[in-house]
Amino acid sequence: MKLGNILLGASMIIATVTFAQDGDGNNECKRMRFIANKAMAAQDYKEAVEYFLKAEVICGPDFMKNDKGEDIGSANYDRLTGSIIREIQAGTNLDIQKLYGDTLDSVYTRMDKINLYDKKNDMMRGSYLLKKSVPDYVQADFYFTRGINTHVNGGNAVHESYIPVAYYNTYTLFFMEQDEEKKAALKKRMISDYFDLSKLVTKANFSIGTQESITQYFNTVVQTCDDLTPEISDFITGLTEDVDAAKLSLMNLIDLMETKKCTDTKEYMDLINAYLEIDPSSPKALEMKAKGLEKETKYREANVIYEKLILLEEVTQERKDALKYKIVWNIFNTRSYKAAYNKAMSTSGASRGKSLIIAAQCVARMANDCGTSTFERKCNYIYAVRLLERSGVASATMIAKYKANFPTSRECFAESNPTSVTLSCWGVSVSPCK
């Protein structure tokens, strides 16, 4: 083993031994602190760690004092922990980094015992507990949780980089857990933590990458609506009062519900309604609300929303054309065929072709009630085919199906081969026997 590594190993356990003091212990204490501070000033953090650790043992309570004997609180501990962290960050040897991780944990523990540890370091402390020779996921979880809660309750700021690490640590605990009851509790916690962290990411204006990272871990654990929906009510109740942050949190969760195929659930609609309470004119939320109503076969209510959307300036013309078709389709689904026909015939733009198909279907559905004779009723199918052909998008199969209902040559002969028949329901004339 190289001499440097031997010295490093010694520095890692120095806090557990007593140094022999040559001469005046106070002078030796000052000397250790002096060398440590000089090394730190020279950015020799390895030597700084070694001599700060020696000073901690030799100085005892005087470690928190300067050379003049003045109390400087935790300043020397801050220098010690700062130097250790520098070495961890700069190191390339994983084994040595782990030794420094062990040392940092032991220093923080000693600081805790004498009330010098600052909770503002909780998130960082949690992350370095994962860098020990034996990572301590449980203790790391304690500090991550406390650090995030402190921030949420108006305490110290949380650095963005710790958010994915904290959530990944919970994810690790979940996969390590063998007890089914505890595992279920951890899954529930991962769901609630995901909501809380997503709110934090939004409120703090953290990057999309941070949100994507926690979502990736979340998706690995939470895969069904049954996992997700029980937590929605608490999520909505706990929304931030910051309007923009609340909107973004809600939309993120709405997107998540769609990804999980939870759009048929009551909770999905609850999220949309919560969004619309904040932003009643949101085109996206309004359309999602309408789609939800359609799934409940509340077609008239859905059309009220679609009509509102068509009037909004921010909705593109292409989208408005698509919405017009939805309106026609919903009227058709209520079996109000005459109303659906009239609406279909008034449409224009990109939805015109599909709307004409619905108009043709309305004519066909009402054929048995339109005409005083079987011959006249069959003539409705001639008009329906005309509409299908005008649409330009009707299938040949559909056209052939309707043509099969045309009056036959024998029926034409029986009716004296009329050249024109007026369809009373639609106000148009067709030529059945040409």
C-alpha cells in the first residue's frame, strides 16, 4: 500500500484515538489548527482534513476557538466538513471517496451530539450518506425528508440536484424492502412524495429534467390507476395558492393520469374541474372536460363547452373545424337526427367531409319516417348516397350498403318511372328511375 493511502487511512480513524501531546497541549492544538488552515488556504484539502481531525482530538473543546482563545462556534467544523466534501467531489478513487464519506458522517454525528450541526445541511448530508463504504439508505431518507419538509415549511432552500437523489433513495428502499406490508406503505409514500416533489419542482421553477427524473422512478413503481387514484383528493386539497404553480401541478398530474389510462375515473374529472376553477377559459382543460362528459354520454353538456371553445380567439381555425365535427357527432349520438343533419350541412372547412357523412347517416336513420310510401322512403337512400359522394371521404362499402336500399326497377315501373321525387323531410329532389 502506498504511503499516501496509509496516511489517508490514518486520518479517517483519527477521531477515535488520542494523540500524544508533546509539551504544552494548547500549543499543539494551535499548531494543528494552524497547519489545517494553511493547507485549506493552499487548497490542499487532504492535508486540511488530516490536521483538522487531529486538532479536533487534541484541542477538545478548544477546537471551537481561534488562536486568541475566542469562541468561533462551528467555524472549524465547517472548515473540516467543507474540506472533506471537496475531497469527495474531487476524488477519482471510489474506495477513497467512500472512506471520506464515512469520515463526513462521523463528523456530522459528533457535531449533532454537541448541538453544532446545522439542519440546512440535511439534503447534502443525506446525499453523502449514500457515498459511504456501506450506504445508509434509511438514515439518508431521514435527512432527505427532514430537509424537504423544512424547505416546504419556509425553511432553508433546497438545491435542485438533491430532489432526484432523494426520490431515488425512496425508490431504492422500496425495492430493497421484503415485507409486503412495509413495501405497500413505501409505494403509497412514493405516490404522495411524487405529488409533493412535483409541486416543489413547479414552485421553485426547477428544470424539466428534474421532473422527468422523478417521473421515471415513479413510473417504475406506480403502474395502474388503482395505485394512483386514492391520492388525488389529498393532492387537490393541498394545492399551492400560487396560481401558476397550481395550474402547472394540475396539468402535470392530468397528463400523468392520461399516460396511466385513468381518464375514465372520477378522479381524472376532479383534476380537470379543479383546473377550470383556477382557469375557466383554458382551451386544453375545457376540451378535456368535454371529452370526459362524452364518456359519460352527456353529449349536450359537452357541446356547450365545444361551442364556447369555438368562440375563443386563441383556438386555431383548424381546431375550430374539428370541434364543429365533434358537435355534429354528439348531436347525432343523442338521436336528434334532424338537428344533427342541419348542423352537419352548415359546417365548413376541414370538418366538412366527415360532417357530410353524418348528414347521410341522419338521412338513412330517418328513411322509414320520411315518405308516404315504401317507394318514397327508399328514395331517401339516393339522397344519402349523394351526400356520401360529396363528402369525398366516405368508404365504398358504406356507399354500396346504402345503394342496396335504392328503389328497384320493378318498383320504379310500378310507380310509373317518376323522373323526380321530392323528399319532404329534407326539401330536396332526387331522380330514382333514370
